[in-house]
Amino acid sequence: MAWSCYPRLPTHNCSRDYFGHSGEAKTWEDLEDRAICNNAKFCPQGYDEEWINFSLLNEWLRKCDTDHEVCAQPLFAGRYRRPSWLIDVNRLCLVDGSLSVSSRYAALSYVWGPQPVEGYKTGVKDLGSLQQPGALKESNQNVRLAKTIRDAIVAVKKLGLRYLWADMLCIPQDDPNTKHGEIEKMGAIYSNAYVTLIVVAGANANPGLPGIRHHTKPRSPDLRSGNQLSRRDWHDRGWTFQEFLLSSRVIMFQPQSCIWSCDSHFWDELWGSHCFENVFPPLMVHYRQWKRKGPGPDIVQYLELVSDYNSRKLTYAKDVLDAFDGAISVLKLTFGNFLFGLPEIFFDAALLWQPELYLTRRIVRDSAIQLPSWSWMAWEGDLDKASWCSGRVCRNAQGDTRQVLFHAFDTVVSWSNGTRLNKWRINSSFTTYSSLASTDDESQLPGGWKYDKREKAFVNKRYQPGLARFAYPLPDVSQTLLRNGEEITPYLYGRTRRAWVTLEAPLEVTCYIIGGGQSCGLVQLHSDEDAQSLAGKRCEVISLSKCRIQPLPNLKILEILGSKCSHKDELDRALHAERKVNHHNYNYYNVMLIKRDGDVAFRQGLGWIVASIFEQLPTDVIDITLG
């Protein structure tokens, strides 16, 4: 029996909130509303509500260059990680991005808008003419740039830079092979940019950048209107997620001010460079630490990141892979390989993702690309951020976060990927290493790991010495990154136990499981339509893993396993009967509700069944193919 799938000891709850001192604002909305209500207090001397203060923006860049060593360290070095094409803002033409490896460039993050997109898009046949000096001049009627790109060219010049990367111009849009090759480099393109300019307002590429003196219209002085705009469009788009995440430093152009965020600090043109320094941590600081191989592989924080991304909109469902690929390329440094968004070293636990409420199936029109039902990538919507804790963290009725004292995780299926004739085993190795959680004998630990008796935790110099603490040691993922020619497919192959149960009394998307004539568990479906249609019907479930937990005193087990479901005495009695025969522990099986299409099964929901009842049900061992 292995320990929890949550190796890193939690220090705080990580989300899109900011964590300031007691009584301080914590969310974007709090910060924005405070700026509105206390405008006179926060506005620095010299703030101009109509015109962007480029002198201040350049001061931020210089300060970051001088004081923030970590921000200047690129993740991907080398010529092959440079953009293929860049915009020369002085000569107003495209140039070969690989010619000068040392040249700084800015990257642009913005919203394209609905199809057909307004604004000139580069084609392969245009590359020759676009390299002629002056090809991008506003007077060239054959190349009518989107206004956001036109204004960004001016902004880059005012920042003292020569080159700009904007995907609409720097990626040929009419050649699928070339386009895909550039998309694969987007993680490196944004992470290696000197600075990323983010245009947060507007539903397409033509709102431009108000506030550039002598070039564009002034900014809107309506602060509240501006803040409402800043929460739409750019923040909701899937592609912009990794563009922000992977950039070492960004300048966000909002309707009323510019915001700076780097891997070290957070500043605002409206509030000044120093008003909030050291009070609020940088944007997404916990996520960005992964770029620096800092805190180690934390599966729970990874799910928070995934949930943020998965709730965003994509014009084409198949883009869910490419729009997250840059983030995956960085996360591999600490997690190792991923399979459709699930980290392989935690694979058995990662299969247990759950929806926060409703999910919508992503339908891919291109038959060459398939999204497997067992991956969160196949479903659009918010994910339950606690679902990968597997019992280690729970929420009580007041919403407080508490630790469960003991949690064990036992795999019951050995999963493989590939094809039916050429399968390869997925190495979900955390269960092997987590068995070392109870030892303080360093001779048994993998290289580099030590047990800190004072902290009662495992530490490794690879992961922020003195800061990152783990419940158990982890494998060196650098040894797992190289694949030996394995073919990646959307299918999982395994052997497991199957049972037939009945679903009862749906509450939104949660149903009680009836097995052996009694309530024995819960299952969460992806939509209320599924819950209503399956209620009262005989359904097929397969076992995924077995867990054992010992909760804190006075904490009801259903608050851990069924927080979204109303109380049911019969199920409560079944759980307490389980506890009596298992030395005060609760044992249960994680199960997947499936439907079949021929010889392939597909996920319909996920839940749990009390272990002693599941083991008494009529079950049979089957070979399963999940698609």
C-alpha cells in the first residue's frame, strides 16, 4: 500500500487569488475596486489617465534588468528556439529571426477574434515581399495590418527595442506544416522574449493600443468601464494562457493603465512602482516557479493551473493540445513526460480528475486528432481543484482546508498506451516511491534525498533547498524524458475488475451508487443530462485504484468524499461499518463509470465505492480499452 499521490507538503492554498497581508485585497476585483475607491491615494505623481507613461515602462525594464537576475535567464537557449521571423520595427519589414541570436525582441499577446479574422495574415508566398524595407508601412494598401499589431510596433520602438514577434505576421498561416512547426516553438518564443506586450481589452485584433501620444487616441478615463473590459476576451481565451504563463516579464496594456508582472515583482502605472512592492506576490507566481525547476512536481497545484486553462475558450477544439503544449514543455522539467495532459509519474492518481460542476465534450472535426475521454483535455469547463488530492486535502462545511492525517493509495491496474499490437507500459512511479514515506533511513532513499527530522519531511537540493518539502521522495524525471520510439495514441489498455451497479437520486451531476441492494458510493457525471438519463439504470463501472484514509477527529467522511452531495444515512452507515472492520480507516475503490462503443469504452463519470461492498459484489476481471 502506497502513500498519498500528493507529495509536496501544502503550505497554502494556491489559486488565481493574491495573498497579501491580513485585511489586504486578494483578488483582481479587490485590487481594481480599491484603485477606483482610493484613486487619489494610489495614483502616483505624474500619472496621466489619457497617455501611457513610456518613461515609467522603460524604468521598469531597467529595474528588472538590474535587480532581477532570475528574470533574465531564458528557459530555452539556442538558435533553434528563436522565432523564424521577426518584425523589424525600424525598417518596417520581416527579418530572419535566427540571424542574430543575441537580439532582444518583444512578443505580442492579443485576441484574434472570430473568423474571418480582420487584418493582414502572412502567407508563404508573401515572405519574399515582406522582407523588403517599408513593406509594413501604413501607406502600403496591400498589407493592411490589424490595428493592434500596428500600434504594438510603435510601442516597441518607444521601449527601445528593434524587433517584435506577432503570430499573425510572423507565422505563415496558409501552410499547415510550417504553421505547426512554429506553434511547437511558441513556448520557447514567449519564454525567451525580452518582454511580452499583452493587450487585454477588445474582442479582436483591431482595438489597438489607446494612449500612445501622437499616434493613437487617448485612453478612456472611465476606470470602472476599463476594469470591466479587462476581465473579458483576453482573459477568457485558451491561447493567451500559456503566453502569459511562460513570459518572464509582461506589460499588460489595460484601458486605463499599464501593469507590469515579472518573475520577481508586480507594479502598476496607476498605483506607482512601489506602492504594492513586497505586499502582493507576482501574478501566477506559484505556477511560474515551475519554469525555474523550483518547487518540485506538485500535482495539486498543477490541477489548479489546468482548471484555469480548461475553463477558457478555444475556437477549435483540437487546439487544446497545441495551446497548452508550451506549458507542458516547461512542466516536463519537474514532472517528466505527460500523456494528453496527465503526468505519467502520477498517472493513476491523475486519472481521478473531476468536474467542478458541468463539463462539455470537446468535439474534434479533424478525424486525425482524437481527444481521449479519460483526459481532462477532452472536456471543457472548470475542474475540481481538490480531485487530485485523493483525500489528502478536504474542505469542511465552512470551506476551511484541512489535512487528512493518513492517506494510502494502491494501484489496481497497470495501464499501457500505444497500439493493440505494440503497447508500452505507463510508469506511474509515485506509488513505488511513496512507500518510502515512513522511513528516515537515508540509505534507502534515492540519490539526493534526505529526511529532515525537524520538518518531518523529505528535501532535495534540486528543489529550492530549505523551501520545498515533500511527503516522500520522487524519481529523477530527467531519466524518463527520452522515449524509445513509443507511439502515443488516445487509447489506454489494462486489466481490471468490472461491476454492475444502479444509479439513484441525482443531485445536479452527482448520483448515489446502489450495489448489493444498498447505497455504497457516489459518482459524479459530466452533465445533469447524463445524471437524469442514467438514474435508475444498470451501469458498468471499473475499478481504478484503492484508497485508505483516516480523517481528522470530528470531520465527517462524506465531507471528504461527497462534499457536493446531500447527506444520506444509509451511505453514512456503510462507511462507518467499513471503518469498524479496518482499524478506524475508511477503505474505498475509485471507480470509473463507462459506456461502450464496440470494443472501446469511454468515460461517463468517476466516483468511489466502499471497499468491503465492492469486494462482495459480483465482479469479473476484464481487459479494457479506454478511448
